[in-house]
Amino acid sequence: MKKLNLIAFTLLFFDKAKERNIPIRIGVNSGSLEKDILEKHGYPSAEALFESAMRHANIAQEFGFDDIIIAVKSTSVKLMIQAYRMIAQKTDFPLHLGVTEAGTFTAGTIKSSVGIGTLLAEGIGDTIRVSLTDEPEQEVEVGRQILRSLGFAQTGIEIISCPTCGRLEVDLIRIAKELEEALKGVKKNIQISVLGCAVNGPGEAKEADIGIAAGKNSALLFKKGVVVKKIKESEIVTEICREVELFDDGK
């Protein structure tokens, strides 16, 4: 009787999802694989994650439901990449990418970027989720930056800045941080280069919508590849924010 009730409930569940045109995500996690699959494979492997996902996908299809998206997540970046590659090679189901329980902001951002970014660059994946031990807004922002770095999204300000080196003659770390904070929330699609090098800076700054190439306590301000003017170090953040306000991104 319990088995019949479970079958009836499962059939009703899929019928209601189909009736409302709601897809169902089958999420498999390396930390919660079925006991028989773990015993068969010995440990959470790509093959084990694949087998678990296909088991549940087959159940859905037996009930006449195939509007499915699959996730095979792991805390191991290497394992999740292997598992998603296997799913992509052997099925046509859309895939939801993620590194589960990736950790705090810095570690989680790196793990998510490597795992999700690698697969997206290979053409694998349809949706993503960044999992951080942090505020949900941070997860969204990291996800947006992953997509943007691969050219899949163009939303908001993108700041390009160089590392510190012996040629640096302005406080670039402070400038970049102040600029990032000042432009937080701006929805215009603008690429901004903040370069502290008088050698490579001018050429690189020309490539951005707005850019600066700094020298000693000053910088050249570029707009669409053209030098607009020379400004003092103390004016850099203010001048760039002003140019952003005036910039027409074509929306």
C-alpha cells in the first residue's frame, strides 16, 4: 500500500509540474550519494555521480516527464568537472553548474571560478549557482563576474587594473578600491582601465571605454582611445566617475 501511495504521489507530482510547465532539477551531491551506488564504486567518483543522476532522470522519464535539468555537484573542483564532462558526453539534458559548499568568499570564489569557468569555456552548462559562505548578493556578483569574464554577460561596470610593480608611481590599490566602491550599483555597461604604468598603460588604456595611464603623481585620461586630458592623482576617481556619468553606453 505504501508503495502504491508513493507511485500515485510521484505521478501527481510530475503531472502538476508538466501542467504548469515547471522544469525539475535533479541535483546529485558527492556528499549524499545512495548507499548502493557508494558500495558499488567505493567512493564518490564521476561515474558514481553520473549513475545517480541517470537513475533519477530515468525515473522521471518512466513517468512521462523529461523537462529536466541535472546538477552533479561536489566540493572537489576536479571531481565536479569530471562528472559534468561525463554527463555532457552521454546525455542531452541541460546542466546546472556549481561547486557545492565552496567555502568562504575568497576560497569559494576561486573554486567556483575554476570549476564553473572551465566547463563554460568548454561549452558545457546552461545555468550556474555560486555557493559561498557569505551573503547571497556576493554569490550573484561572483556568478556575474564569471559569466562576464567569458563574454557571456555584459552588465555593469568592469574595472581592469594592473598589479603593483616597480614602475608604479601612484597609489593604485587605493584608487582601484575607491573607484570600485564609488561605481558600485551603476548599471551602465562600461569597461574602465586603471593602469599605473607609463610604459604599457597608454596602449592598454586606449582599449577601454574609459581609462587612465598613470605616471608620477598624475595620469592621462582616455575616452574611447583618445587622450582627454592630464589629471592629478587626487583627481583620478572623481574624473572617472564624472566620465561614467556622462558616458552613453547605447542602452
